[in-house]
Amino acid sequence: MAARRPDRGGLPSPDELLAFISDSPGRVGRRDIARAFGIGDSHGRDELNRLLRELKAEGRIGRAAGRKPASGGELPSELFVEVVELDDEGVAIAEPLMWQAEGPPPKILLRPQTGLGPHPAPGIGQRAVVQLRHGTEGRREGRVRRLIDPEARQVVGVFRRTPAGDRIRPADRRRAHDYRAELSPGVEVADGDLVLAEPRSARRFGPVPARVVRRLGAWADAGAISLVALATHGIPTHMPEGASAEAARARPVTEPGAREDLRAIPFVTIDGADARDHDDAVFAERTGEHDAAWRAIVAIADVAHYVRPGSELDRAAYRRGNSVYFPDRVVPMLPERLSDDLCSLRPGEDRPCLAVRLWIGDDGAPRRWRFVRGLMRSAARLTYDEVEAHRNGRSSDATAGLPDGLIDNLYGVYQVLRGDRDRRGALDIDRPERQVTLGGDGRVSDISSRTRHDSHRLVEEMMIAANVAAARQLRDKRTPIMYRVHDGPPPERVEALREYLESLGLSLRKSAQLKPSDFAGLLARVAGGEHGDAVNEAVLRSQSQAEYGPDNIGHFGLGLTSYCHFTSPIRRYADILVHRALIRALRLGDGGLPEGGGRAFDKTGVHLTATERRAMKAERDAMDRYVADSMADRVGATMAGRIVGVGRFGLFVRLDEVQADGLIPARRLPGGPFRVIDGRRELEGDGVVFRLGGRVTVELAEADPVAGALGFSLVEGGIERETRRTVPPGARGRKTPSKGRTRRR
């Protein structure tokens, strides 16, 4: 068969290569691929081999260059799989990564192979090489041969020339040792450059060798920090040419046509001053319709109008899963032609939208809702600070030009929605958000805690109301839904939390079915008190993480039985799926969910959850590096903070000034050796006890911008008292092993 020729010198993209393998009859080898794409020179073959190795490591092809997965129900004895769920006993259930046969892919129960370490079983979203066998009752089972760590294939670090030879200092703090650098032909680097390298097998003692395959820039350059985060977490930064071309061909919607004309409604967008996209707008007014007190309208950019199922734009958005935000840049899920232009609800410009009218009672409960596909025109682009100032009597030019009472009406809707939230007992964990301000040179000029107003909460509550309406509408229409689900906290975490609270003289209701209101009540009791920060931290760590999936288990944190994401389709692919489902269910025109489009929602949910967590990690790592970089010239300074983590390795302390975490190693603490008292979240030594939430004064001992790590020495803090010689009943103690000794697990 003829291959689709890419535009860049014959080398196919990963998707083009996989499509060629999938469409080819029989086995495909390297020569077949090279011939099909016109790859004849040695450099091209080297690049093709590199691409094949990457796809193999990712589990997207088999051990032979182009070995395709079996079809028709037959599976090879060894294959690559991805975990899609866990059964009631925690056993991982996987599916083949590539499945071409008719019908759904088979489920494979994974049994961990011995000799893979203490925790060989993969979790949801992880990939593995398994050896297939037939289990009981005709079920397929797989023995895990090797887990695939997507971050183990490459190292991002700083290249250093040392007397002992060239070295790579990894940016990932989990990689504790430097690598011995080996340069690939044609790669030129200088001391201090950021590089991408591939670790190689070590045949002798000493640093593990790593081959430098690409120079990313210089560490001293502006933008280096976010660049490290992107490369470390494998976040794609290049938009595929096909997706960019589709976006370039897109045209604005200027006439309503079959849409409802909403341009006379004075919608406003409310975002942060540094917001880069504006995909939601709001309006509210008093009403007596449908036994309601308020009529609110939430209008969302109609991204589904431009991003059609199966298109290049759709495939690119799915692969990214979401946008990723850094202080100096955004990596958008969609090309900028859409995210910053056609789908951004700019003031005074007509924009297609998907809107929901909400009729809300004085009790905050929805009386009715109606979704429409419309054409809107934003009246103003407002910031949270402007809206809050207007509410307090200080109008800006933007707010003064709005219809009388519009902002007051928005606050009126917020008050009733907030009342309903409080009655549900939704969690409201207070954790300050850090904000980085960059100077003209691209370096940090200020780090502060982001101020949170009622205007923030106003928008959040209106978005939640719209999301709930979307979930209920689709549920009533029996249409596939990509839910946003949040399970209750695991029982073992609840028991650990309860034990810790008892050590503080606090309690948590003893029940196997705790409600969000139980945690909300606890947080209300400690708010502003001595243990407020520590209990907030402990409650947060006891909770499960939210996920995407087609099975509705409700949203525990919000106290809701049905919930999905509808309000941010510019930056979240899950929201596009919800828009498509609404378009199909309500017959709102083209671009709806295709027939059978919900069959893969379980696997799609796993993928979107993974991309979301990848983005969160990258954003958090970048923030840590910005903080460490800004504090590098303050080594030796004394600062106040509180203990947010205890372990036999030492104490994690969060600084009051910048809300940044750093470690006091146990070796720098007085009173060792130490014992961890898990139940009370304490580190106990000889005559001193350090407790979660305890206040301390520390000296900044080190700030490592490359790893994003802070190290402290203790100046003052801890509780001095006579050391307990026995561990209290119910507390699980373990003594820190002496240096050089190995403790059995």
C-alpha cells in the first residue's frame, strides 16, 4: 500500500507510522516502512529506529519493528497493555493498547510477577508488558513482566563540564545521581545548557551514561523553567500541521441561522487579570417564572462547532487532553486561532456559544433549565478585582458602563447558590494559591498568595450550577456522559485522620458512610484556630482524587449526585465531549457525538485523567523551580513556617511568606534518632517532638532551582518534653534505622 507522505523529509509522525502499520496486511518490518516513506539515507534510518524505539517503549507497537496486535479475538503470548480499571479487590484490569478487531477489546486481569520489587502491580493509566495465559472460568490473565515508566526513557537536565568529565545534572529531584554525558553526533552543547538525554545501560561502576540527543536551551535563558517542566513531563508543544491547517481555515460565525440570537443579552466574562482565554460568560436577573427567584444564563464558547469528531483538530486535542499553564506561557489544547480568537468570548464580537438558562429558587435549587445553541456578544471583559471593587462601591470604566444592577444580580444568584452549597456540606478546603509575577527579563520579580474574593466564588458557583444541569440533562436523555467523579475518602485514610484528630482533642463521626458535611463541619470548627492549617492539610490528604469516567458515582467533595465538566471546552477535552453529547441529545445541529461515540468513554476517561494529572505535576514543578530560583540569593535568611509533613527522613515545612515547601533533613534536627508516630503525625526524638502543623523558624540552607528544592535548618520549634519510652496504644511507631543498616519491609 502507499504511505501518506509527511512534509518533513520523509520521516513519518508517530500517528502516521501507526496508521501505516494498522492499514498494512500482515507483518510490517523496518524495510517496509523505510521504503514506503522514502527513507534511504543513514541519518533517516537512524531517526526511524529512534522513533520505533520510542513507540516500543510506549507500548504502541510490539517487539518487532511493526508487529501489529492480533485481531479476531486472538492475542499474542506477550503484549503491551494499559490498565483501565481496578476490581473490588484492587486487581488491575487491562486492555490491549491496539485493538483492530470488531467489538470491544478483551479485559485482561493482571497478576504481578514476583521479583519486580515491593509494588509491582500497575495502577490505572499505567502501561505494562504482560505474558498472557488463560485463567479460571475462561478469563484471560496476564503476568506482568515489566512496567513501562514513561519518564524513564529520557532525562532532562543541565549539562556540566567537570574535572571528572562531562555530566548531566537531572532536573527531576527523584533522580538522585548525575549522569555521565555522551554527546550524539552533530549535537553541540556548552556548560550550563539544558539538554535532553537518553540513559544507557551501564557496563561498569560509576555514573550511568546518558546520550545527549538535543539541546533545549540555556538554563540562564528566560523561559528555561517552564521548558524544563514541559520536557520532563513529556507535554507536547508542537501542534500537528494538520490541526493548525484546519484551524487556519475556520471562519467566524456572523449570522444566527438556526442558532438562537442572544446578542441583546449583556453577558460579561469574569477572569483573572492574567487570563489567556475567555470561554464562559454570565448574566442574571430577577424573575418570577417557573416558581423561581432568579434567571441566570451561562454561555460557553461553542468549541464543538470548530472541532469535529475524527478531525485533525479533534485528534490533537484528545492527545493533549487539556491546556497547561505556566507563569510565562500557556501550552494550549487547541491552536491559538481558536483558543485566543474564534472561541474566545471577546467584548463586542459575535461568538457562537452553547448556553444554559437556569431558573433558580431562593433556596439555591434549580427549578428548571434549558440548553440552546446561540450567537452571543459579550458586553465587557471584567477581572475578579474589578467586580469585587464595583460591589464595594468602586466602579471602573468597564463596570460603570454596564446595565444598572447587573453585577448586583450576579451576587444575588451567588448568595442563593452559596446557601445551597453550605446545606449540602460541600468541602471548602482553604489552601492559598501561589502567584508568580515575572519582570521584563523573564525572571521572578514577586511571589505572593493569590487574593480570593467573593467574585471568584460567584463564577465558580455559577459554573457548578451549569455543570450540574448538563449532567442531569444528559442523564435524563440517557446519553453517554463523561462524568467528573470524585469518590469518598478510602477507609484507611479516614481511620488515620480520625486517629490524628483524636490526638488534637478533635473528633470525626464514626460511620462507614461519612458525608461531605462531616468534613465541612470539622473544618468550620477549626477555622482560625491553633490547629486550623494542620487539619485543613490532613483533611485534604485524606481525600480521593477526582477523575473522568462514564460511570456515575457522584462528586463527594461537592456533595453532588451527578456532575460533569461543561464550562471550559477551550482548555479541557472532557468538556468538548459533554458539548457533543448535548448537541446530539437535544438535536442542536452538527458536531454532535457520533453513533457509538460513548463506547470508548471508559478508556478516554483514563487518558484524560492522566493528562490532567500530568499537567498538574508540570505546573507544580515549574512553580517550585520559580520559587527556588527567586530564593537562591537568600540562603542564610531566617523565615517562619509550619510543619506540613513528617517522616523518618525529616520534616517538610511550608513557609508563610511564599507558601513553598522545603525539607529539614533528620540529620539537621536535634534529638535523634527519631521515631515516627503515625497516628499522631509526630516525629519523636530524645526530649523533643515535632508535630504536623507545628510552628517553626527555619534558616534557608539551600535553594536548588534546577531540582526546584529548598533545604532548611531548624532555628526554633518543636515541643520539648520527656521522651516516651513506649509507643502509645493504637499508634504505629517505627524507629529510624541507623546509617548503613538495612531494615526489612
